[in-house]
Amino acid sequence: MDELEPQEQFVEESIDAKPEEQVAAPRVKKAASARRSEKAIPKDLPHVEVITEEPAWYVIHCYSGYENKVKHNLEQRIETMGMKDRIFDVIIPTQEEIEVRDGKRRTVERHIFPGYVLVNIALSEESWYVVRNTPGVTGFVGMGNNPTPLRPEEVSQIVKRMEAEAPTVKVTYKVGERVRIVDGPFNDFRGMVAEIDMERTKVRVMVSFFGRETPVELDFLQVEKA
């Protein structure tokens, strides 16, 4: 999926479902159309070529920062419009990340794909309409009125990232930037970042003292952006 490039964004919501629960959804019940409100869903709906009885994962686009609101709106519409038999799950892919800022370490969650929400749906003209017309949704990923389902390997890859045991580490500085040391024997010295070791959570800073540049290895917590 070329459209989905991971970007950074913090959220307060986590996803606890297991891989098999993410990939496999209940089979479709076929006798629920009578429960739906005729006033809520128009009779003349746009033509959707890809209509399935088996559920699949689709990607919907929304404005970045509105993912939680879209998820809430869609879940309400599924309930009130009687679409539980065709729209089974709505998730926002997130992963844990350790952020180091101002000498403090905190664990946060970020959206893996800001501006995108995943929906497990048995596609029909009715279910397409309910999702597409949810407040905040700008469209499905796909061509026109024919969304493109995610391949099973794409779903597995997303779930694997969501359930990674070790959170990734994010720092506010990068190689070549000036930083200030805030802890240890070089406290209050300033220098240039020469190397960042994400696995060891160490940073190498070129510090000038006694008239020469000297590399100093420090923990992420000991350094902040100058």
C-alpha cells in the first residue's frame, strides 16, 4: 500500500485485539436489512461494483488528527443504522513509542498512518454508504466508488507493528544538530550530534573542551536539543 507512509502523531487510544481477531471477522448474517431505517439509508445509492458477502479490511481516509472522532462517529452509525451484520470492526493502527524530551522519558502512542482508519466490512452499497457518509470521512482508498481491500499480508504486517513488544524510541534531535548536555560530568556543555544509536539508546556528541573536539557517549536522557 503505497499511500500509507508511517508518520508521527501521538494519541491516547490503544488497540488490544490479537492478530487472529484483527484478520478474521464474523461471517455475514443475511437477514438484517429489515432492521435498517429506510429514512437513514436512501434507496437510490451509488453503484458499487465490488459487493462481497465475506468481510475484508478496507482503508478510509480522514483529516489527520480526526481519526478518533471518525472512529467514534462510525461506531455510532453502525449501531443506530443496524449495520452490525456488515460492518464488524473499526481500528486506528497505533504503536507505542518512547519520547525523550527535556531530559524526561515518557511512553506515548502514535498513529502509524495519520489520516487513515481501517474498517472490517462486508461491502455492499448500503455498508459503503454508511461508512462513506460518516462525518469526517473523506473517502475510501480505491478507485471511485470501488474500494480496494487490503491483502492478508498487509493486514498481518499492520497487526505485527501494533503488537510489537518493544516500543520504538523517538528523540527530538538528529545528527548534525547542536544539543545541550543536561546530566553527568559534562552537564551544561554544548556540542554537535555525531551519531545516534537507537538500539542502545545512546547518542555520541562532539564536545569542545581544552581546545579540541572530543566525542562523548551519553544516554538519550542526558541530552536535549539546544
